[in-house]
Amino acid sequence: MIKFRFQDLRIWQSAIEIANDLFDIADDLEKRKLYRWAEQLRASGLSMSNNIAEGSGSSHKKEFSNFLNIARRSTFENANALILFEMRNLINLEQRDDFLTRLDILCRQITNFKKSLK
């Protein structure tokens, strides 16, 4: 099987796992007819792994670093959305805290990986 470089990156693996779990919340949002929120959550969730993957195809470290920065910013976007979803009783406190912990870890991993590119 063909394998892309990004598939071996732990940050990509974490990002795609979180995105997959965010899609479950998005599915639930759609059942509640909150289509725009579901769409936004899917987009921001996928942005993390997409930017890591796209950046890994860069020829230059600086360009890869820029994509990592976008992926990192997407972790903050997802955290913000999850905080609001918990406030609106769309997810419970335990779900929010679990995701926020995972997003924080991913954010730190991206930051450390970015530093290793220099």
C-alpha cells in the first residue's frame, strides 16, 4: 500500500483521530438541525490534519512551518466551538474536557514539532 509521509507523523495521527471524533459530534448536531454548526465543526476539525498533511508535502521547512501554524490555530478554533457547545448543552462537561485536553496536547505537539524543523 502506498503511504504518504504525513501518515507516519504522530501529530497527524492525533489530529485525524480528534477530527474523526468531532465528526461524531457534528453528526449529532445535524440530527438537531444545527447544520451550519455541524459544517463548521467538520471544517475546523479537518483543518488540523489537512494542514499537517499538506505542509508535509512542502519542499521548504518554512512553508511546512506555516501549515503547522494553521493546524495549531485550528485546535484553538475547535476548543472555542466545544466550549460554546457545552454552554448550549449540546455536549456534556466530560466531553468538553476530554476534547480540550486532547486539543491542548495536540497543540503542544505541533509546537514542539515545529521547533524541530529549525
